[in-house]
Amino acid sequence: MRYPAIASALTAWLVLSGAAGAQAPAPPVDPEAVRILEDAGKRLAAARTLSFTATAVHDVPNADGQSILFVEKSRVEMRRPDKLRVVTQGDGPPSEFLTDGRTMTVFRPSQNTVATAPVAASFDATIRSEVETFGQTQAFADILVSDPAKALTDGLTRAFVVGRSRLVGDVETDIVAFAAPGAQAQIWIGTKDRLPRQLWVTETDVTGRPRNGVTFTQWSLDRPIPDKVFSAARASRARSIPFAKPEP
């Protein structure tokens, strides 16, 4: 077979759509697809530190229902169990999110404003707060939680292996399509290092079915990250504002 990834994807589509005639239907949740997702989650959870760059495309429908695409690039540095720094530039104002296990801070250098609040009861809850306040996608947050394997597989209603690609991240990847209530997704995961390379999520219960995509590059695991990385000293002279979700 000259094009195994395309052939595999076509076969998966035929089976799911019922167009494959008498061929036995694939299971709604393929164990092999779940294994690939779990392997990626376990690899992330096992790392004491991790760093990566995430380039995100957000589909935001305007008042007329037309999709408007916004692009952001974030540099993420995390040290378990409770330290995180996310520096973001993009189509909106640049921002920096920090948590050191005691407080979480959002600093916007172009506006010279800073918001600080106590951390939530757990690091995962802090990340969820960061999603609401800092504007990252739910898929982005799922990479950072304490149990990414559970975040990627919990509540699945469908999962199957589409095939393999050599075009994403300059490495060979397994492609898995999966769905849960309210969302459909497709992820590219390195066959050797088990690291996510690309993820697209469609919100199926939102008008217009907006899509959010994240490409992951510059991965580094278990590299020492000093305490000063998670310091908010750079924002010490910024104007203090309430810790609230920014206006659209």
C-alpha cells in the first residue's frame, strides 16, 4: 500500500459511516486508540518538569455568526507539583500567567496591570481558573493537569485510530480521533516519544461549532527549572486590578 495513512483513514471513515458493506463495525471506543491516548497522558504525568511552545488558533464567531480566527503563541514552563508559567503573545494583548503554589498572577505588560489571587484548592483547580481567566483552551489545560490520561479519555463515546503521519512536528505520529459529550477531537501523538504534537477540538454543543487548534513544539521534559522562573517580580510595579475574566 503506497499511502497507508490515507488508506487507514478511509477505512475508518467507511466503517463508521456504514459504507463498508458487510464489514464488521468497529467498536465505538477502540482499545488501541485509548492506549495511545493513555500512553501520552502517562508520559506527561511522569515528568517532574515540562516545557513546550503552544501555537493556538481560536475560532470565535462574531455577532453575525462568521468565524473569526485568533492566533496565540504561548511558552509554557511547568514544575510539579504546583508551579506554572505561561507567557503568551498573539492577536490580543500579551500576557503572563504565573502560579507558585501559593498565589496565581496575571500580568499584562502592555497595560501595566497585574491581578493576583490565592490559588485554588488543588493545582488542577488552579489550571481551570487559568483557563477561565487567562483565555487558554480546554484542550490546552488538559495537557497540564495531574492526570492527563484521564483528561483525554474520561467519558469517551467514540475513539479510533485514523492512521499515521510524518508531516506534523517533523516526527512520525499516531493520529487518533475521539469524542465525548459536547466535543469532538483529533490528536497527533509522536510514535516514539508519546508527546502530543497537534490537537484540534470542535465544540459540538456550541452554536456554530467553533474549533480550537493547538500545535505543540519545542518539548523539553525533566529539565531543571529554577524558582525565579515562577516569580512575579517583573510585575511588582504594575497597577493592581481585580482578578477577573477580561472583556472580549
